[in-house]
Amino acid sequence: MSELVGAVEPESVKEIFACDRICDEHAREAKLIQSSLVPTKGLCHESVEIAFRFIPFSDVGGDFVDFFRLPDGFIGIYLGDVVGKGLPAAMYGALVMGTLRGIHKTGTDTAHVLSLLNERLVQRPISGRFCSTLYALFNPATRELIFSNAGMPLPLLVSGTTCRQLGEGGFPSGMFPGATYERHVVQLGPGDCVLFATDGLHELRNGEGVEFCTFQMEEVWAQCGHTSATESVDFVFDRQVAFSDGCAPHDDITAVVLKVLP
């Protein structure tokens, strides 16, 4: 029996190594594809600066993010968080992004964009898959921020010496047919700064299991009122690293900072 096992083992080992190579290649391809779906750099346009961080939990993740100029002069922003992690979540996230890209160019308002996204996702449901999504528009001419929220953590606004949450949540995208969403309008002023982030940042834990909760996030964010968008996002993530004290994140982390220029 041992002779038979010894004769089979080399082929089995070869098969294992071959499978590992294929899995590694697939992971690299998936990472390359996902990286092509997110911005390569921030955005500075007229009265606004936008910076971001995108940190998947593993090679790929279920968070997604994009921002862009629209033909009417507005700037669009969306970000989201798919339930689950890894390649399955990344594939669903790519589906959501493709659907959003087909909707937002129509010029419809933010609430209607999320309603359309929800209806298209529930038309062909995938068991156990849905996502939180936030879609926002910024008007550089009026400094007006318009957004709708489908289950994402509430955005944080620093204005002067105050820091406060904006709007309210809603049902995640792809969960319930017929879901509708509120349209929130916020008048921003020069120097105002808004943080949009997935729950991977808000729910980050340190070695003792304590969460980097919303209250602490507000304290951190309140210190970013006089910094650029890039400096603000760097500061938040530096504090996140210090808080976690070397502990690896347990979830994907994505953040977008919108800074109204003087």
C-alpha cells in the first residue's frame, strides 16, 4: 500500500502546485480588473478637491468607488460596500458599478438613480448578495451637495468648528423590490469638508476588540477642517493605523473626501 501511495504522491503534488498557480493567476487578474474600475487619482476641479483611499481586505474586495465629471458640470460620486468579502463580493461589486455607470449619465437625480439601481438588481437576484450604496452630486457653481443613501454610514461634514452627520440611511441596494430613497441637499461653503466612508473604517477594531466607532470618527474628522482633501484622508488613515496598533483590518476600507476650495 505504501508503494502505491509513494507512486501517486508526486503527481498529486504536481496537481496541487498547478492548482495553486492557477489560483494565483486568477487572483492577480481579479486584482488587475478591480484596480481598473476605481479612480487612479483624485480630482481637482474649479471649487472642489476630491481625494480617496481604497484598501481591500484581501487581494480584491467588495467595496467600490468612483467619481467623475458629468456633462452638465456636476461632479458625481458613488461608493458602496457589498455584503461578503473576496472574489465573490468583488464580482458583485463590478456588476453594481456597471449598472450605476449605465444609470448616472442619464442626468436623473440621486434618489432616482438608487431606485433604478435597486430595481435592476432585484430583477435578477443573487442569493445572499446585496450592497450598501451612496450616490452624490456636487454642483461646483452653487457649492450644493445632493446625495441619497442606501444603507451606507452617514457622511460626516466639518464646517468651521462643527462636525455633524448628514442625511439618513435607507434600504441596501438589491434587497427589497420597490425601495425608495430620500434626496438630501446640503449647502456647503468654502473650506467645508465631507467624508464618505464604508463601514470598514467606522467599525475598525484594535487589539482589544474596541471599535473605531462613529463618535471617535467625528473627533478625528473635526481636526481636518483646515487641511486639503489629500491631507485629510491621509490624517484619517494615519489615525486609523495608530488606533488599530498593527492589527490588520477585518473588512474592506474605502473613504472619499470632498473639500470645497476657498
